[in-house]
Amino acid sequence: MGRSVITGVGNNNIPQPIVNSVHEREEQLRGSTNFIIRDMHNTITIAGNHTDWFK
Amino acid sequence: MKTARIVLVVLIALAGAALAWRVCEGLHVETDVLALVETEHSGSLMELAAGRARQGQLLLEGGDEEQLVKVANVLSEQFKLNTAVDFQKTLRYLAPRTRGLVSAETRELLRAGKFKDVANASAARLFGPVPPLFSVKDDPFLLATDYAMSMQSNLAPGWSLKDGYPVCERGDRHFLLMQCGDLSLEKAEEIMQGAERINGSFAAGFAKIWCCGPVFHTARSTSSAKREINLLSVISVVLVALLGWMLFSSWRFVPQLLVTVGVAFFVAIGALFAFFPCPHVITFVFGVTLIGLAVDYVYHSRSAGGAGKVLKPLTQSLATSLACFAPLLFADISAMRQMALFTMAGLAGAYLCALAWRPNGGDVGRVSRPARPRARGTRAPTFAIGAGLLVIAAMCGICRVKVSFEPSAFYSPGKFLAEGEKRLFELNPMGGGKFACIKGKTLQESLEIEEAAGLRGLSAVIPSLRRQSENVALVEKLKEREGNAYTELTGLKMPQEDTRGFLDVANVEDESLKKVVRSFSPRGKEIVVPCPDEFQSADPRVVVLDPRQAAKKMFARLFISAGKLFYISLAALAVLLIVFFRKKFLDYMSGVGGAVLCTMGMLGWLGIPLTCFTLLCFFVMAGLGLDYVIFHRSKPAPETRRTVLYSFLSSLAGFGMLAFTEFPVTRGMGVTLAFGLFFAYLYSFDEFFRRRRVTSSPEAGKQGRTKNSNASRGE
């Protein structure tokens, strides 16, 4: 299930990174206030305006 | 008769005063079945039932999850259900309140000192497929994101959210659950009809819809009961009226019958409310038997040409019926005391009304004669042999009688609802059907008790403020231990000051979260959580409830109490019959005993279990059945026989109709009363006990009676 990928806390199956740096993540999210990501089972929506999340 | 009229007026005035007094205070009737008997946790069980009364779930089943979501959206729109969780809105509401929110898994790791593992997982999340859901300025370890992800499955344990709906997968079948709170019975019935239509149509190939939860059962039972009551009452009234017309060849008996029944119910209701501020609805259901008893009094007084002419048997009939119900007045169960008081007061009202009624009309004292009176001197051995064989055959069924306290004996859902419940039960990881009722002084305290008991209910979604403070301390330790390394790895800074607040369960404003809180705590203080079968708690504030077992215990207690009181009733009846009939009392008593045994036997043959409700019918059966014997023997003439026959047929038309209802309780009561009255009527014949002449003239009747009394004296 999606959740086992996301909350890899405590197990050794930590998912492979899809971005290499926090800067890359910030760039990915820039300009989107309703960034929707679908994994296998879940629909995730970003809470609020994230433009200043990393500043 | 004048005295009867004065007493009746006083009774009616008292009943009116009692009713007026209660109406001023507001009339209340208890409708909860669980209120019938006070058990150890009946208060908590009633609260649990009240909280869940309007809740229901729609379970969608299909091969394609996308398809299920589309069907769910269509249903939501069509029935205005608003069942989907708007997770985006919830996340926005949570954003400034995530300071103390940590998932249960992460909390355990932090408590175990596995800070490195948490930091690694946080980094993986930061760079992994799902980006942070909240600002990382205050929460560089993305612990709030982790909490929000875990909250999804905590909203519906064992399930995950898809487009706002809890979904799960079993083999190649997908399931989607729509939680409907506060459904009206009308809407629930509308939804059920829609679901059944869809399931029976072409669309069933894509998705099947199942309805589960108390509200759907109540809606289906209510609509079915309304349909049955309307139909069966019309049939009963028509049959009773026709039978009266056949007996008197006139409709003039109708006013007397209506007034007597009306007075009986008025006095009964007045007496009930005078002593019980909130009587149980079952008392009124049981009280319908008053009609049968009132019909007896009217028929006999009218056919004799006035109550004065049958005063003795009428009084004996009243006294024996009162003796039958009186022991119930001393029951330790309030509902039984209520039934006894209701019936006894109503009986007194009907008796006094029959005495007070000034007989008039052409039909008074003129019972229509049978078309072909029996030939003088006909012996009745054939009747005795036939009836004897029937009685023996019926009694043989006693070895097949089963006693049941199982709730399924009192209610069995239709196929559609049963299928839905079965599926939901199989998909529900908590499965066992037990609940823990947590009783704190405030909701916050209840939350703390739930956390201390190790249960995952409301606290798994919204932790207590105390736990949130503990979480803040654990996160501080994490920052202290792993902060520098984490900053180096990710480039995120550790915040100097956390500006976020706590999430307080008592002041939740988000609609989705409010729904979650209401589903766990309908009354605002206590929390009700499904718990595993093996769960136990030493804390007295945590009460483990097993509704099924509690219902079984309650029905068992009701049965045992009714059984004991029935023995006392029979003993009281025997004493009274000895007073009235001396040596001949056995003729009367054996009729009641025989009818009871035969009815039990018939229940055995028909596979109808003996329950507390069918057992209560035996009190009515004994009271009514004895009336047949008393009147038959008071004046052994064809007119009396005919009146008793029509009185029996009217009661059968009234109670026997219950046997055609769908509800197992009323069906069982209908069958019990129908057979009980039939055998009581059969036993009321003299021919049943001895061979004697059946005559058509009063003189011969007198002769026969003399013979009888001689025979009973052993002459």
C-alpha cells in the first residue's frame, strides 16, 4: 500500500529519492498551491501556499 | 349498576387527572428495547445505541476502484450525503496546529530512542515520492506530514483514503465505504430502495451497493411494520365487526363495544402514567390484548340481555384474569409491572363499563340461533376422541420446544441488509462487535483515558493535549540528537522558535474532523471505541460493552422472571378457582394447564422458540381461556356456546393476525395466542372431560348441569 512507501519509518525499505536536494524539491513545488500527488492508493494535497515553506 | 356507574365515573376522572398531570409535564414513552431490563451497563448500552441510531454506511463493491469512486460521487450528489472527506480542507485547517502531532509509529520509535531511524525516514520522505504536506520551516523532520499520512488510515482503521473515501481491497474485489451520519428514516429507506434497484439492474456488473448500520434496519422495520399494521388492522376490524354482526344479526353492539374498549384503554393509560412517568412502548403493544378481554365482556353482557344477568360469571372472569396478571405487579422488571398495571386497570374499566351500560336495542338478549341446532340427545364421543388425539399430538411437540435468548430470535434482517452486514463484518478489522465506553468528566479527559488504555479510537486521529505536549518534548530530543546531522544532509535549518499551536479536540472547527469526533463521541464527553475481543481494562472509567451478550442477558432475565411469575399466577388462579368452584376447580384448572402444554407443543412442532415475549402471551391466554370455561359452564345452552364461540373467533381475528407479521416477536406472539386461545376454547367444552348430553333447551341444560354436579360429587 501507498502508506508503507510513505511512512518508511522504522523499516529498512526507505524509498529511493526522486529529488536529489531540498532545493530541487522546492523548485518542484514552486508556483503550485494545489499540488496533487497520486501514488498507488492515496491522493495527497499540499496544505496551504508552500512558496515560503523552505525560506 | 348504579354503584358501578359511580365507580366508573370516579375511575375515568382519576385517569383523566393523571393523564392531564403528565401531559403538563410532557408525555414521555421509552422506545429503547435495552430499557426493558436494567442490567449492569444498560445505561452505557442505551447511550451507545442512541449515538449510533442514525448512523449508517454504504458499502460499494466492484472490480474497479475508479468506478466505485464515480458511483460514490453520483450517490453523494443524488442523496446529498456529503460522505467524502475533504482532506485538502482538513490539511489547511491542521497546518497551524501541528506542533504536537506525531504518528503513533514515530512516537514509539522516539520513545524507544531510535532517533537515527526517524531522521533517516524523514530525509527519505523529504526526497521521496510524496513531498511535504506542511511547511518544513517549523517541521524539518516532516513529522506533521507523517502524522497526516497515518491519519488517513486512522480515520477508518484498516482502510486507506482515495479521493476522500475509505477504500480497501480483498482479492480481486474493491470496496469503498461511505459513512452517513444523521440519516433520517425516510432518506435511509429511499437510499435502500435505490440501492436494491441498482443491484438488480445492469449496473450491478460495475458496482454493488450494500446498506449497513442501525438506521437502515430501523427504517426497513418501521416501513414494514407500518404496512403490516395498516393492512392487518383493517382485516382484524372487518373480521371482528362481521363476527359481531353474525352473533347479534345487528350492528347495534358496535357503540357499546367501542365505548367499552375506549374506556378500558383510557383507564389503563391513565393508571399507567399515574405510576410510571416514562412507560415502555412494549406495554402498549402488550396492552392490545385488552381488546380481546373487553370484547368478551360486551358479548356476554349483551347476549344475556344485560350484565346483571351474567354478573356472577362476569365477576369470576374478572377476578381470575386479575389473579393471572397480579403477580406481574411484583416483578423486579419495571416493564412487567407496567404491563400488569395497564391490563388490570383496563380490565376493571371494561368490566365496570359493561355493568354500567344500560342495555338497549333489539339485539339485546337475542343471540342469533345456529341454522341447524343439534339434535336432542346427541352424544359427543367423536368430539372427545378427535379433540383428545389432537391434544396428544400437540403435546408431543413439547420435546421439541427450544428456549432462545439470542437476539436473532427477536429480529432477523432481510436478505439485502444481512448480506451488507456480513460483508462489512468481514472487512472490519475490529470485527468482534465489542465496544469500550470511556467515561471522562470532559472529552479531553476521555481522550487521555483512551490513550492510557492503549485503545486506538479518537486519540489515533486527535491526540490529547497532554500527549501532544509529550510529543513536543520527544521532538526536542530528536532535534538535539540528530539536528546537526540532518541539517548537513538535507540543507534544512532547525527552527529556533515553533509558532504552531496544538490541536484541541474540544474546539475542532473543521467539518471532516468534527464528523470524526461526533462518530466517536456523539454526546460530547464520553468516547465509544470498537475494541478487540480480548481487550480488558482495570480502569473503572473504561467499560467494555458487548451489545450482543448484553441483549442475551437481558432477554434471559426477562424470560426467567416471566417464567417464575407464571407459576405464581397459576398458583393464584388455583386458589381463586377453589374459592369459586370448590371441588370442581380441577375442571377449570386442567383446561388452562392443558392449553398451556398444547400451545408449547405446537410452538415446538412449528420450530418457534419460546422467548420472553411468547411467554408473556401465556398470561393473556390463561386469562382469556379461563373466561371460555367459566361462561361455557355458567349456562350450558346453545346461546352461550355461540357467544363464547364468537368471542373466541373475535379474539382469534385480533391476535391471530399477528402471526402474519414479518417481525419475529409479533409473529411468535400471534402464533402463541392463536394456538393458546384455540386449545383454551377446545378445553372449555364439557364433552372434552366427560360424555354428556348436549341439549338445545335450557331445561335440558339444567338437567345436564345437575347430572354433571352429581357426577362430580361421585354420585
